Amino acid sequence: MKKIINILLGFLIALSFTTISYSRDQIKIVGSSTVYPYATVVAEKFGKSGKFKTPVIESTGTGGGMKLFCAGVGANHPDVTNASRAIKPKEIELCKKNGVTEIIEIIVGNDGISFAHSVSAPDADFTKEQLWRALAAKVDIDGKLLENPYKKWSDIDANLPNKKIEILIAPPTSGTRDAWNSLVMTKGCTKTAKSLYESAGKKAKKECAKIREDGYAVEAGENDTLIIQKLSSNPDAFGFFGYSYLVANKDKIKASSVDGVQPSLEGIQDYSYPIARPLFFYVKKAHVGVIPGIKEFLKEFTSKKAMSNRGYLAKIGLVPLASDKYKATRTAALDLVTISIN
Amino acid sequence: MTKEQRLKKRHAAEKRFRLYGLTSILVALVFVLILVNNIFSKGSSAFMKTVINVEVFFDPELIEIENGAPEENIREADFYDITIETLLKAYPAKNLDEENELIDLFTTDAEIEIKKAFLENNNLIGKKINLEITASDDIDQLHKGNYPRNLPEDRRRISNFQLKIYDNLLKNNKINKNFNNYFFNNGDSRDPELAGIGGALVGSFYSIIICLLLAFPVAVLASIYLEEFAPKNKITDFIEININNLAAVPSIVYGLLALQILLATIQLPRSTPLVAGITLALMTLPRIIIPCRASLKAVPPSIREGALAVGASKFQSVFHHVVPLSLPGTLSGTIIGLAQALGETAPLILIGMVAFVVDIPSTPIDPSSSLPVQVYLWSESAERGFVEKTSATIMMLLSFLIVMNFIAVYLRQKFEKRWN
């Protein structure tokens, strides 16, 4: 037994020596799976341009990325985290506690969430309220909150198709679901329902976003490709995912209009398409100059070649920023402008 | 009931049982066939890539270097103009939009491919050569028949103009299928036509080697001690029970352990084969100890007693006689344990191996992915070309597993001694 213990100890000691000499010459990025496809494309171009190694990008989800990012300063912590929403005050607090005090915020562009179904199904148009009514756990009927009784779309509104409600939804951990909750579930929630929740002493925002669990909304997993496969084989089913998936799979699925608007590049850019959101990434300023290439990476990411209307990110579905916002982002990236932390 | 009736009934029961057994084997076989067929029909096309034959003219006007220039200068030289010039010659385009569509038919690495051809033969300035340039993912999928072309234009990723060029090139025999060397040599990429499992292969290799180096000696020594030297008492019973328990612990738990100890406490670098190898070693250790002990147990006591009887010490009897005889079982147990480790994804997610890594790792402390992780990453990508890549990676992984299991069976059959 002693022999085994000695061998194990020997390994541990040898390992702890390797950490001391460990430093990094490669940018490390973590965070949102929505930003991942864009960040990886930029990273690959950046790596091919020669001087620096290709950054390593992990897809951990927005929340998981923030946790890693805010864990501290030094080569063992990531330099950049991608986020499909702005950093929360709680996360800023965590960062501050661990000595990450200077954070640069870059807005990458906009992402629209499309509500789509198979190309073989007839075109559809929903309002946000109808979408909320189809998905919410509880809805208001005649001034009372009831367990969601709708079985067919036509139960919600006689103009909607006489078909069973069947919606594939992303799991609660995904950024897409977060965005769907804040952009559709909370906004589509009726005033009556909100006031009923508030008079019962509950948080309306949270209650409105609760999704029914009686089989009409099916949780389909993080894998958006799988959702698309399922949609294309079942013309009655609907699903929601990022705009880039719609662009890449135009032969299989098509988007429904929301509030009468089809998702489009311009619509998402000026937010006239109602389910659109900005995407971000955050950079640790303390690592700039320590880990080689961060400054140059920011420059590449925010270059016109990448971010503009004709840029390579637009080609894979990112909706570019409007020009005034682009200028602000570019300045933040070049001058390393940090966000205020109080 | 007469004697005959009872006999008939017993025979019928036996027949029924045989039928059940046969059916269940058939059902299992059908499922395996469906799975294999599904993977192979989707994945086999990934081993070929579509190439477009173009004529490259190394125009001295467009290039800043001369014949016989040192390699360093060529690597730094700009081949952009020559690339664009070459690609545009493939078909007459009328305006900028059409030109862009034409250029989109080729891989984004066209410039690198032309530069490579130049590097191979360093006196091409002013000459013309024929070169096969990799086609873009869209054309590749179209050529392999994975993408429908009879859809209306606005629902296709390939425009009518691009289809026209494709048909024209096809008619002139300019489009070929070649062996897809990128699939084996390249790291991950966001362009499906450039993406490969090179990085994942190296990552998996390092992880498994580290796993082997850590797990094998520890497991063999532990099992020899437990089986041959340890006294039989409550403590060793307790250890034995726990080894069996550990072998059944879900692998993700080892990922959590590694996250806490290796990454948070010892601060080893994330996403590296070193950490993956240690994690997999922890996971594999009990899974190797169990077959090792079984093969030691299978050596008959007469061997030990014979050695002791002619005056060998306990140590000599174990290491000169018992261990060599148990080696085939030990080795095959180890190989099967490693095969399991090779296909493991769950613990690797927690230690950051699920990452986009382009550069092929040169040491075990470079960031890297591994084969099963690459399957997971590609299955989530939006681009159509990754469907076949995913299946092809599964094929590679499966063939490694089959080879490893085959070696295990071979070792056992070839070297195992029967004691009867």
C-alpha cells in the first residue's frame, strides 16, 4: 500500500511543479453558445493571419462563462467571455470580489430569434400575446388565472389554424430561452395576468415566464440542429432558435411572422422585428498586454471586414449593428474603454 | 397427463426458449445494422472532398517575389491578387455580385492552397499550372448529392448563377472528387470543407497515453498486492467493495472531482490532454483493477505452491510465475478499460475540453479536444457539411474501439493458458 501511496504522491508533486512554469500564449474564451459560432469564425481568421495562435473557445453558456470569467485574474482564468445578454449586477459584484475590476464591454451585433416551422406547412402569423397564451403555464380567462386550457391554436384565436399546439422549446439553461422569456413571455403576458400575479404577492415577470408542463410545450435540448430535424419532419410543430439557424436551413424551415413582421436583417437591426436582442462579449483589461494578441483580436473582431453589413459575420447570420452603435463599439475596442463598476 | 404429453410439453418449452433467444439476438442485430447503416451512409462521403480544377498563372505583375526566393519570403508574400485572378477565370462574371458568388464556390483557403503549390515548386513565376482547389462546403454538399437543387432559389443556399457555373464546370470535367486529406490533417474549423479531426486525434492520443501511464502500473500493483499479499480482513474487504463501487460511479462524477482538485486546487491548465488523461486514469483505475484481480485469481494455486516448494520466496513466486501467467488477462482488461476511456465525453465537458481548438496540440499541456468531444461539437453546428463530418468522426471512433477490442481478444486467445 505504501508503494502505491508513494507513487501517487510522486505524481502529485510532479504535477504541482508543472503548474508553476505554466503560462499562456493563447487567448482563452468562454461563454454563450449563441455567440460561439461568431467568435469561432473570428478566432479562426485571426489565427490564420499569422502572428498569434488561434484563440481557444469553450462553449459554456452565458452564466457558466461569467462564473469562470469572474473567478480571478491570471493565466488560469479566461480572458474573454461571450454573453447573449448584458452582464448582471450580481456578476459584476462577483468579478469585483475576485479582483476583476476593469471589464471592457463589446457589443458584437444583434441576434433575432425566429419562431419557425417546416416549409411544407402554411405560412403563419402570431402576436406575442398569442405566443404567450400558447406557452404559459397559467393564462387569464375572464379575469381569472387558470391552468392553460388551450389545446389547439384555434382555441386561442379563431383565426389561427385548427391544429394541435406543439412547440419545441430550448432548455432553461440556454441563452435563447432567456431571451425568449424576456422578449416574448414577459412582454406577451397580458396586463390582467400581471396585475393578478402582483395582487397575489408574486413577481409578475417570473410567473409570466413559466412554461406549461402538460405536453404541449416539449423541451427539446440544447441542440438546435436536432430541433430543426424534428421541425422538418413534423409540419405541425413549431420551434424557436437563433436567426443564423434559419439562414442556414432555408430549405427545411421557414419563419412565422411575429406581430405581422417576418424576421429579416433590417428588422432585427432596428428592432422592428419584435424578438431581437444584442449580443456581447466581455474582456479582462488586466490581461491585455500579458496574454499576447488580445488587442489585435479585439481589432479583428470589431473590424468592418467582420462586423459590417458585408462582413463575414453577417454571412453566417449575425445581424450587424446600426452605424452609430458600431462606432461606439469600435472605440471601446480600440481604446479599451471599461464599463463602470460601482 | 400421460408420459408422452409431459415430454411433449417439456420439448415445447425448450423450443420456445430457443425461439426467444434467437429473436432477441436478431432484434439486437437489426438495431446495430440500422445504426451502422445510418452512420455509414451519412459519413462515408466525408472521406472524399470535391475539388475544382483551375489554371493558375503566376503573373510576375501580381506577385512580389522572384523565382528561387527563400521559403520565408514566400510564406510572407501576398498571393491574394493571384488567387482572385485565378478564381475569376473559372467562369465569366459580369458584375461584382456575380464575381463574389463565383469566389464563394471555392474554399476560403484557396490562397493558402495556391501558395502551397508554389512552395512545392519554387520557380513557377511566369508559368501556368493546373491546380485542384478545394470547393466550398455548399458546392461539396451539392456535388455529393446531399443538398437538394430543385428548390426555389430563395430557399437555397446556392444561387441560380452558382448552379449555372457548377453545371458548366461539371460539363467540362473540371470538378473531381479527391481523398479528403484535410479531414485527417487539419484541426477544427468553422468551414466544414477545412474542418478535420487531426487535433482531436492527437488530443485523444495524448489523453489515452497519459491515462495508460498512470492507470496501468497503479492498477497492476494494487491488484497484485490485494490478491497475493494483503491479509484477508475487514479492511481489505472494505477496499474491495469500494473498488467495485468506484467502477460503477458515473463518469461525470470524475469530471467534477477533476474540476475541483486538478483545476481549482492544483491549478492545472484547462482544456488540456494532461488533465483529461489524469481524469480518465482515475475513472479507468477500478475498471482495470477488477479484471486484473480476476486474471490473477484464475492462476491455479498449484503454480504458487510449486514455486514455493522448490524454495522460491513469496515475491519470486508471484513475480516470476503468477504475474506472467496472468498477463494476457491483465492486458486485455487494460485495453478494454482504455477503449472505454477513449469514448468518454461527460467528464471532459467539465474540464473544458468542449472547446473550439484550431491549432493541433504539440504537447499534452496545449489546449485540445478529443474525438468524442469533436462529435458533440460538430453535431451542434448549423452548417450542413458538418452532418457528414460528425458521422465520419463516429466511424473513426468506432473503428478504433473495434481494433482495441480485437487486440484484447487476440491477446487473450493467443497467450492464455487453459488449466484443465
